[in-house]
Amino acid sequence: MLLLIPGPVTTRPEVRAAMAQDIAPWDNEFRTFLSRLRERVLAVAHGVAGEHATLPLQGCGHFITEAAVRTFLPAGARLLIPATGAYADRMIRLTREAGRIPVPLAIDPDRPTNPQAVAAALAADPTLTHVGVVYSETGSGVIHDVPAIGAAVRATGRRMIVDAVSAFGALPLDLSAQPEIDAVVFTSNKCIEALPGMAFAVARVDRLLASAGQAGSWSFDLESIYAHALRAGWGSFRFTPAAQVLAAFDRALDFYEAEGQVARLARYTANMRVLYEGVRDLGLSPYLPLEHQGPIVMNVHAPTDTRWNLQAFVDALKKRDVLISNFYNTPTPSFRVGCIGAITPDDMARAVVAMAEALNDLGIKQREAA
């Protein structure tokens, strides 16, 4: 099955095979493994030993995003969040329900965030201490310029939390060059091409030390994870981890390091371009213009044909061993296709053929955007 969603993704058989073992997470061998794994993640983020720490947390992207908000913002603090789309909306809700105050910044959700707009909002409101940025907005497919936004944040003396859940490992990131970032957060099942179940933050140690006791949650407290590592060692978890998922993640890092970030991004970009041109050749309309289309996920406008039904289309593709999402996050009806995972442009070309066959099966003649 070709899994074309923006996570979980298609994985290599070697990565899946790494899970097929019984692991004791309190065993000394596992402790050595986890300590080394944290160092590997730190290197991907270009973190600096002693200045940054890798903090694993069981769960999904929402968990680690909430943990970052709770850890680095005290109750009642105000977080500026560019309203990039569905996943920024989720950050807004997580912030509100954690007892912090989200301050949405209205932007065009189909375009990259303007760093000058962020700078202007911070200048106008000195009570804003942090900015929360979604690097890759999977609701739309737009990529936001984290280094440029970070420079604007840094110039005002504020801090930043980066949701890189669907960006980490593919899009450029250098924490050593962006001291304004308190934490970047991501999960195991996106651009590293591993399995779901683990989330990570790479965070500044000085900001962790300054945040002790303010999370208001034992489970979602990154400072508590850091303090536990200092007490019990970097190979120790506070609570039972998804140990087999970590084994698969470690194996996926082998493939990542062999390919490299630049080549992985180039492969994903090539996947996206094959898909973009392919759906246009089918008479369909991509949701974004090519100049704003990111390499992670692509949305396609739903056809105007009255016979269009998203679930029926998904089912027709699945019969052809291609699986896409059966929901969308755009303001108007669409379908979304992930361009990431252990797939190639040839795989994407095969998916386009399957789409053509599925559209014909459903009798979809009018394919232009609604």
C-alpha cells in the first residue's frame, strides 16, 4: 500500500522490522541506546550540546505542542500565533485550554507569513512574550519561513516555539543560529519516516531551567523530563516509553543520515512536482499556486461534478493500493495528498495514474474547482 498522507507515512521494511523485538526500557542496554538517540536528534536540529537538550515524550504532535506551550509560557501569558490554517488553529486551542492566552495574527492562510507583520504585532503589544509558528501548515500545504520569522522575533527580544511536526528532517533548521527558539517540536512519523507513537522537543537548556514548575501538568512538562534526565541519566524515561517505536525511529535515522536533509527535501519536492503536474493534467485544480506550494502535503480542489464524493474516491484509490486522507482542512472542499515518506517520484506518478482511473470509475467529468 502506498500511504500518501502527511503522516503516518510509507516506511521502509527495515524500519518496520526494527519494531519486531521485545525491549525492556529500564535495561542498561536500552539506556545506552536512548542516550545515543537523543544525541542523534540533537544533531539533526543542529543543536549545541550543553545549550540544547532532546526531550522525548510519548504521544502525538498535539501532545508535544501542548507540552511546549505549558513549559515555556506561565499561566496567563500571551502567545502570538500567525493564523496559518488548521494546525495553527489547533495551537490556538491548546494554548487557550492550557490557561495561556492565544493572540491570533490574521494573515492570508494561503501565503507564507510575512515576518514584518509578526514584527509589527510584537511592537504594538509589549505583553506578548512568545510567538508560536507552524513551520509546515498541513491544512493548506504552505511553508512558513522560520528563519526569517525568527529574525524578527529575535530583534524584539521575544521568544519562539516552532511546531515542526511535519517539517523536521526535511525543511532547513539550525537551532545554533536561532537562539530565540525555546523549543522546536516534532514527531517520529513524518519526515524522519518512522512509525507513530513518539514526540520530541529540542529545547534550550537555559529556558528549561527558567521554566521549572510552571507547566501545570506533570505529564506535559518538558522541564520535568529534563530534570529527570539530569537525575537518572539521559537513557532514562520518567514513564514507560514506546520502546519499539524508538527502535524503529533509530533505524529510520540511519536512512536519514545516509540520504541527508538536502537530498530528502529534494526528493519530497520532486514528489510534489510530479503530483502537481499530474493532477493538472487530469483537469483538477491544485489548491495553491505552485510558487506557494510546499513539498510536504498538497491539497487539490474537489471537482464540481455532482458525482464527486471524497470517501468514494478514497475507496477507489485504495483498491489500487494508494491511500490518501478521507478528510480535508481547507475552507472549501478538497482532497489532500502527502508527498513525504519512503516514496519516490515514480511512486507519485503511479498514484496519479490511480487517480485517473478512480475518477473514471466514479464518472467524474467536470473536474475544475468548485
